[in-house]
Amino acid sequence: MLDKIIKADLLRYKGETVSGRFLPSLLIPGFRYTFLLRKAHQCKKRSFWGIIYRIFLHFEAHFHGFQIPPSTQIGKGLYIGHWGTIVVNSKTIMGDYCNLSPGVTIGQTNRGKNKGTPTIGNRVWIGTNAVIVGKINIGDNVMIAPNAFVNISVPSNSLVIGNPASILSRENATEGYIQYINAF
């Protein structure tokens, strides 16, 4: 199972999953972080390999600015395209084939009707400096524009822009943005 998830992640970066090209793929910062994240998530926290993967993940997090805890539930095909601070709350649930851009924050709200963390669907593209907070649901095939502040639920097939968020219906919202998806 984990092998299929890692292959789906690799496919998002390279457009191929040829096994002989796996080691060179670890030179890609986003894939390397995702690989270590998957391995740390799979291993028991206090096991030998769990400790090793978490140590490497810790160094990668500080070097690249990615803050995604191993306990975060993330579907296959995660794509982190560029270096830069990315913060994801450990209780966030993300679906398959999501893209994260630099400056993204996916966090918790501590009071009010949306107290909690987001659930993000499949094929969601999240633009630079977007903020998604609260116990909200982001549907499938959603594009969240750069600098958007999202604290309301978003239906599938939508484009989200602005602060406060405005939702526009778009049938093919992520077409051309979510690439290299297949049925692993």
C-alpha cells in the first residue's frame, strides 16, 4: 500500500515512476520531504526506523520550511512544488492529489462554530500564501487562489478567491494545475 502511495507522489513530480530513477528523485525537495513524511507516518514513533525517519524529516523541515507532522492524514499524490514555509495542522485531513504552494497555512480555529481543523477533498490546488482554517470542508476539484483566506466550507468544482473568500463555480477548476494523476 505505501509503495503505491509513494509511486503516486513520485508520478506527480516526474510524470513517471521508473524504479531506476527513484534515487535521483530524492534530489527534489518536495518529493524528498513527502517520502520521509510517508515513511515516518508508517513507522511507530518510538521504533528504530520511526526515530530515524523523524530525525531526517526534522532536518528537512528546518531546511525547507515545511511543517507537516507525520500524523497528518494525507492521501496519495501530494505535490509540494517549491521551497518555502508550509504549515499544516496535524489534525487536518487531505485527500488525493493535492498541491501545496509556498506560504500556505492550513490550521485550527480555537473558538466559534468552526472550532477545529479543515477536511480537504481530492484534486485541490492551494495557491501561495493561502490560509485555510477551521472545521470546514473543501470539496473535490477546488482551486484556492493565492492569498485567499478560507474559513467557510467550499463545494466541489469551485474557485476560491479573496479575503474574505468568494466562491465561484467552475466545472474544471483545477484543469491544467493538477497534473500526472493515475489510478495507483
